[in-house]
Amino acid sequence: MPSLFRFLFVTAMLASITFAGLYVLATRFEPEQQTISKPVPDVKIKRPQ
């Protein structure tokens, strides 16, 4: 039974470190916003007259 508790503790610690790292990456490092425009093939836009 103690080995089960040790396994669960280690697994919980690894999961908490992973989630904490993801949280820090999501909140501290914002990507630069860029405008991207690509033509869509086979789509014709009607221009107003």
C-alpha cells in the first residue's frame, strides 16, 4: 500500500508541475498579433457596383 501512495504522489506532482508550466506559458508569453490574408481558391467575390 505505501508504494501505491508513493506512485500517486509522484504522479500528482508531475501533473501539477506540468499544469503549472502550461499556465505560466499561457499567461506570461503572448504571441505577437499578425494580420494574415490568403486567397481562397475557387471563390469569386462580387464587387459592389
